[in-house]
Amino acid sequence: MSLDVRRKSPVPREDMLPWTDGEGAGKRAQQPPRKGRPRIGGYLLMLLAVAAMVLPLVWMLLASFKQRDEIYTVPIQWVPESFALSNYVGALAAVPFGNFFINSLITTVVGATLKITLGLTTAYAVVFLEFPFKKFVFGLVVFALLVPQQIVIIPNYTLISDLGWINTYQGLILPGLASAFGTFLFRQHFLTLPVSILEAAALDGASHWTRLWRFVVPISAPTIAAVALVSIVSEWNEYLWPLLVVDKAEMMTLPVGLTLLQNNDGVTNWGVLMAGTVLITVPVLIVFFLLQRRIVTGLTSGAVTG
Amino acid sequence: MTASPFANLNRRQLLQLAALVGGSAALAACGGPAVGQAGGAATETATDWASVTPAKEITWWSNHPGTSKDIESEIIKRFTAESGIKVNLVTAGANYDEVAQKFQAASGSSNVPDLVIASDVWWFRYMINGQILPLDQLAKHLEFDTEDFNSTLYGDYEFSASHWAVPYARSTPLFYYNKAVWEKAGLPDRAPKTWAEFDEWAPKIQATTEITPLGLGKGTSWSAWWFCNMLWGAGGAYSKDWAMTLDTPEALEAAKYLQTIIYDNKSAAVTAKDQVADFGAGLTGCTIASTGSLSGILASSKFDVGTGFLPEGAKGPACPTGGTGLAIPADKTPEQQLAAGMFLKFLTNAENTAYFSSNTGYMPVRTSALEGETMKAVYAKTPQFRTAVDQLAGTRVQDWGRVFVPNGDKDLTTALEKIMLQKGDPAEAFATAATSITKSYEENVLPYL
Amino acid sequence: MPRPTPGEQDQNPVVQRKRRTPWKSWLLFLLFAGPNVALLVIFTYKPLVQSLQYSLLQWNIGSATARFIGLDNYVNWFTDPATANVVRVTVIFTLVTVVGGMVLGLSLALLLNRKLRGTGMARTVVVAPYVLSGVAVGLLWLFVFDPNFGVLGAVLKSVGLGSPDWYNDPAWALPMIIVVYLWKNVGYVALIYLAALQAVPKDLIEAATLDGAGPFANFRNVVLPLLGPTTFFLSVTTLLSSLQSFDIIQAMTKGGPLEGTTTMMYQIYQEGFATGRAGYSSAIATVLFFVLLVVTAVQMLFIQKKVHY
């Protein structure tokens, strides 16, 4: 089986920057100027889309300041009486959020970095190295995409537990480390690269290792960014596996730790739970908003170097 | 950065790898269950507990029921001061199910705790899986004074003449009413004694207010729990031992009563999401909720809250118990088991069960604790709690068909939701559940007994 | 016909010029691809084989022993009256989230590809939910949808409508889950489409416009075919993630009410961990695995025939 349906990378090339706002892209062709109605309609639709995305988050933010009796009231109370941080204090006192945050950070940074590296080296091997069974190897890697997570969880738990890796970073990271999606995307992208660059590098006597990191990686920045986004997001938000493999609060990641705020056999304190949800989502949103600018510049400079 | 992972593999894993590459069926040997061997519960081993020295350190998996982490830590501190045994308190999940998930996944691995939360729907499965130790001999050796446990609460953990857990954070459903609504409707300041009385009172509430008199909760682990009250009160039961009895006239009667108050009298409604929240916000005049919700309800409602026994049915009062006990895993060393047993005894002694109860809202599990100083102080401060404790005397052990059979509670919940939410035919809904539970029993329980 | 690709051809100059001794090139390949393959073998393929074996057992998770029962688990699943419902829920959820997600994502991408002020910010905002934890998203929407205390009910009430019984009515619970899933994931689809749209040469569009093609014909005949590869890529990836989604259902409905939101993936989790029937759960997982296999194969055949690039 092969997923090699097309020769064209499905992912943005350097001139397809997804986030640029006109001014950054430079290459954007002038559209025929349109005036009047379509524009207003466009703005309205855009406003609608933005509102649909933002309003639930605002509701969460407001709820995080509400006391129990402000939440359980009909008709609903839109704005909390005070913006005191008592729910946040409550959430931080109930569970060690600092630890959750550090654990999420470590597993995400280490996990995503290794995963991207594995994807790059595997794709490089499959495209540029000589090996009799490389189609089979590539098939083996991509086929893994079809194996549902839930299938492998019980056997993996047994393995990790036998190794004594419960409550460890390697236990959290290793089982999900292999790169199938990334390898697939990188390969599709590598196939589009001009052979001349690598030829020149080979003539210079650069090793494969050097060729990968000095020549291939810089001109693949957009694809790497796309894979990185997906890897980071999935590592950061992974839920079921960390839930099983960690039983010490000090080693929990944010999504697992958040559920500890739900009360069983009692009344869920929505204010505290929403405060916890804010604590989890807002840092990610801030990083994402900051990073999207960074990614843009990173991609542009990468394109120039290439 | 990309050093070969083979460097980190031990010989066994390399062998596994080789086995896989070779497509060998030898893989069955690694991890997972042993196929074809006789399974079933652990047997009371003839451990001579007197000759065992307790371990110096044990691990306890808890979900801190009722946000009790600080309380549990305090009790541990006292225990360590007294015995010198260290107890590692581990947050093994947010609720009973998560702890159970982890405990079952950990089975056979080195990651099994010395003491574990065993809720009313889980301990039996731990038992038939052979994961936990029968406690009678250990309790006898440690002089647990099991006579003093509330007999229903302790009796919940009895099967084939052994007790497999000890009650810890136990609760019952409780009737909560809004005193302001009651006053407006001109009702006496108490819960209705019977469902018949409720039927007389409900029109008065409907006449004086806009709200639904009774809010009913739903969802797994919940509907089929409080419905015990109506079912048993009508003289029915989910099952008698392992035989499902959902087709009896009494059981159908109970389900029809439920439909009558929801669809005909409109004196009850299934909550949109959370019956406790609806009640606290004044959307319903009364509700059935866990005793564990008491402090939350008192904190979130803006009106005076009254509590009472669950209304009686035609055949008298009926109230189930729920919550969790604690069990000792079977495949630990006798030293660890003994230390866990000592801690278990300490944790559930009269003083500590009262201390735990007064801080969480769960029931004191020992009869002698009910009238102790600690609990008296609680009653003085929160008289509503007294009702919950008094009701304990009339509780009944759960039907096996709901709590012992995998999927039992889920199938019953589905049946009740069909009855409550879609006005489904009780006979049909119950028959489907009974068939499914019986099948699950034959497949998942019977072979292990 | 596939055109020659670098590295795969014998006449490839890069490889040809530096012929290595076979063992050396094997070793090199092993160093580059070995770690990834090893991880997959250990943590995906070996457990997959184990899971296939479990599916032939009557095994309660947690038990040290099990009985071999052949294909009984499969027979039971296919004959269980509840299965039809699970399949129905899975098909609806998957179809709507995949097809709906792609239509919605493409519409968003087209909207945000227009030269309007603030599109940069709008793009970021639209993608933002994708980076959030599924558990957190589920919890926050749980509260939005609450018929009594949620903001949605209040808005509906203010325009004279009652709130649907999201948590009691299976006919509403499934749409609710789908909406939340789309809210979280549509930004990703839009992002990928947006990237592809920006690569569409503008002169192509202009040429079409000069030929007198209207905006719709223009889109259908020029833009859409160019998006073919992206559409294929997205259809595969969103299908895989949709069929495997778990967090939102777990946080919001736990498969209820009346199993109205129990997808196959959720059933696998529920049977394996909540009910503890690990053998049965493995059998469902195996069925799902083969469904994924077939659907992906069909997708590839279909797309390969249909899209020429």
C-alpha cells in the first residue's frame, strides 16, 4: 500500500504563508478592486466567524470569576459581580498547576522535537538513501496512521509498567514518539525538492547528515512548521495516555490535572473548573498568537536562505 | 539526538522485536493474560499474620472523595506518628472509575498499590479478577471490631462468606427540599413520608409556583441508584442473587409510577443537565441527591434547605447505599498487606471515620461514631446532616444485577432513560436490560466464580 | 504515470556518484530510519498484534487469566442490538465532521483569502481553538450548552425560543458534539486550504475572469481542481482524527444520553476500561481498524481516479 498519490506536497510552500496579512507576503497578486456590497458582506461574515470562535472563550473567562450562586442562577447573570481571583486561588490551591505546566512543557518540547527529527531522518532515508526495502519501510511507517490509539493502549501500558516507567517522562513520551504523519508529509515534500542542490552538496563531499540539516531542512521550513504545529498541539493536548501512565499529581500534564477539579459525588464548582480551564487555555493561546508572527518571519527567512 | 533506541533495549525486548519481525506467535507470552488457566477470586491464604512484620512503607491509591486530600493526609500523618509506617498517598484519578481503570490496567505489573479505592460497582470485579484479598482473617488478627461497622455498609462487600473491602467514603441518596417553596405551598416543614403523600403535595406546589415540584437526575451510576428507592419501595428488585427480576409486576409498577409523575402529573421532570444545580437555583422544589452533595447544596442555594428520608413506597421505606470502600490488593507481600491492614483499621476507626465524615459529608461507617463528640458538633452546625445519618439505619444492600455484573448499571441506566426521557414501554425497556445483563453475567462473571 | 523521483531511480546522480558498499548503505539507512521504525514496531505494531490476540479471548481487564473463545466477541458485537446504533452514530459523526468540516473550512479559507482588513487577525482567531485541549474545550462548551445556566439557552430564550434538551435528547446531543468538534477543528482545515489557495496563481484566476467566467464558475473550474491534492490530504487526515476522537465526548456526554453519542471509538474505550471487557473491546477495535483500512483504500482509489494534477 502506498499513499503516494501525488507528487505535489499538499502543504504550504514558502509562498503560501498561511498567516501573512498581505503586507508580509509580498507575492500576492493584485486582485481586481472590488467595492461596495461584497466587501460589507465579507466583513460581516468574517465578524460572524470571529465571534463564533471568540464568544465561547469569553463566556469561559467570565464564568471563571463567578461564584457558585452567580453561575447557578436563572435568568443567567452575564457579568460577574467582582473580578476577584478567588476561583483561581481555589484552583491553584486544589491542584499543583505549576507542576502540570512544567510537565506539559517538557513532554511537548522534548516529544515534538524528537518526533519532528525522527520524521525528517526517516523521510530523508526513504527519499535519498539507497536501500532495497525502502518502499516497504515507508509503507510500514505510514500504515501506522491507521492504527487507532485505543487499540494499543493496554499492551503499551503493560510494557511501560514492566519497564518501571510509570510516572516518568520517558513513559509519557516514548509510546507516542514515532512519526508517521510527519514522515509522510516530509517525504511528499522532499520529492518536490530540486535534485541539483543535493547534487552540489554531494560533490562538496557533505555527508548525508550534513545534507539533511544544512541543505534539506532550511528549504523545508514551511512543511516543518506545519508538522511542528500539529505535533505540538497533539502532544500538549494528549489526554488518555497520560491519564493512565501517571498516577502522581506531581507528574500529571495539564489536561489530566484539569479533570481533577471536577468533583464526584458533589456539586461541580464551575467557577473553579472554568478558572482551571482558563489557566490551561490562555497560555496556549498567548503562545500561539505570539508564535504565529514568529512562524511567519521564520518561514520567510528560511525561504530566503534556501 | 537520534541515537539508536536499540541501545536502551534489554534482551527481552530485543527478543520480542525479533519475534515480531519473524511473525512469530510467541508474542502471546509477553504481557496480557494467561490463556486457558483457571481464573477467579483470590483465596484466603493461610497466612499466619502473627508471624509477619509489617512493611515500613505502603502506597494508597485514592481519588480523595469529596475533595478530601487534606483530610486523608492528616489521618496519614497521625498514623505515621503512631505506627512509624509511611503511607504514600497517590491521586490515582478524578473519580472511582478512573482509579478502577488504572488499577485494572496495572494488574500484574509492578505498579500495584497496597491499598486501593474500591467503589460499590467496582470491588466485585476486582474480586472476580483475583485482584484483591479477602479481609476477614486479617481483620480478625488486627481486631478490626467489624461488628461495629454499619451492617449494610460492611455487608455490601460480602460475597461467598468473605468480606473483600471495608467501608470508607459512603453515601446514600437523600431527599432535599426548598423550604421557601414548601412554605408558599402551605406544606409542613418535612419531606413527604411516602410517594403517595408526595402525590398529594405536588399539586399544591404546582398551584402556588411556576416550578416543577421534583427534579430527577440521570446518567450512569446515578439513575439506577436512586431508582432503587422506588423499585424496592414497590416491592420489586433489579435481581434476586443473579436472576434478573425486572419482569415482576412490582418492578413494572415502579417504572409506571415514574412515568406517571413525569408525564401525567407533571410533578417531576428529568433535569436538563444537573439536578443539584437546578435545585440550588430554585428551578425545582425538591430533588433526590447524594448525601455527598449536602455541603455543595448548602453553599450554592440562596434559600433554606430541608432534608428528609427518601419517600416510602407501598411496601415501606427503601434506600440504597453507595460510595466507596477500600481494598487490599492480593498480589502484594504479606508484610505490605499487613501494613495496609493496620492503616485500614486506623483510617476507619471511630475517631477517624467521624473526622473524615465531618469534613466531607460522607457517612460515618461505624455505629459507635454516630453519637460521638465529633458528629454531635456536626449535627449542631448542620442539622440536615442528622437526617442523612439517621436514614442509614434503614438502608439495604444493593442488588447484584446492578453492581456486580459488568455493564449492569449501564444497561439499567439505558432502560431507565428510555422510560424517563422517551416514555418507552417499561416492560420492553426492562426486558432488553435483563437480557443484556444476564448475558453479561454468563460471559463475564459466571466463568470466574 | 508517476514521473521519476529523486532517490528512487538508479540513474540518480546523487546516489550513483558515491556507490557505497551494501552494508554501509544499510547501516546508514538503519541510522536514519531505524529509530522511527523501531518505535513503531514496539509501540504500534506489537501492541496491534497483541490486541488481535486479545480479541479472541474472553478477558476482563485486570484479570490475570482469560479464556480462548474464538470469534465469539465478533459474533456478539455484530449480533448485539446496540451495535446498529453505534454504527449509525459513528457514521453520522464521521460524515458530518469530515464533509461538513471540509466545506466549512474551505468557505472560511475563501473568506479569509479575500483582501479585507483584519484577515490576518481573523485567521489567527479561527485557528486558535485547534490548539486547545479537547478536554478543556469539552468542559467549556458543556457550560455553554447547559439549557438552564448556559449562554446558548439564554440567547435562544431572548429571541423567544426554548433551548433544546441537549443532554437528554439523543437527537440533539449528537449535533451538539459535532458542533463542538467542528468548532475546535475547522480552523485546521481552513488553515491548510488557505495555504493552498495562496499558491493558486492569481493570473489563472484573472485569465478565467477575463474569459468572462463568473466567480462561481471560476471557482468550480479553476480553483477547486487545483485544490484537489489538498482536499485529498485533508479528507484522509480529518477522517482519521474524526474516527479516533474521544476527549470531547468523554468531557461532555460520556456517550449518552441513551448512547446517542457513543461512537465506535468511544465504545472501545467504554467496553475496555469502564466495563472492563478487554477482549470484546479489542474485537471492536479490530473491526474499526479494518474499517479504517477499507475506507482509506477506497478514498485513495477514488481520488486517484478523480483528481489529476
